[in-house]
Amino acid sequence: MNAKVHELLNQQINKEFYSAYLYLDFSNYFDDAGLDGFANWYKIQAQEERDHAMLFYQYLQN
């Protein structure tokens, strides 16, 4: 694999995990505010971002 493509994929993995952590932070905020629906929605979004990261990760491993 081209080194530049490899680096860009790694950067994207980092962005996906960053987004997941950000969504978890939002989820905690809404949970503290007693807004369970919003908290749950952001937890689901966080999982989706982690799933994206793992797809890129698996692609690099293959």
C-alpha cells in the first residue's frame, strides 16, 4: 500500500475515535441533565464512530 494512503487511513481512524469520544462526552452531559433520550442517542452515535474506526483498522490489517 502506498505510504501516503496508509497515513491518511490512520488519520481517519484517529478522527473516528475522536468523534466517538466527543459523542460520549455529549452523552454524559445529557445524562447529567436528565435527558436520557439524548444521552442514549449520543451513545449510539459513539458506537457508530467506533465501528467506522474498526472498519478502517481491519482494512489496514488485511
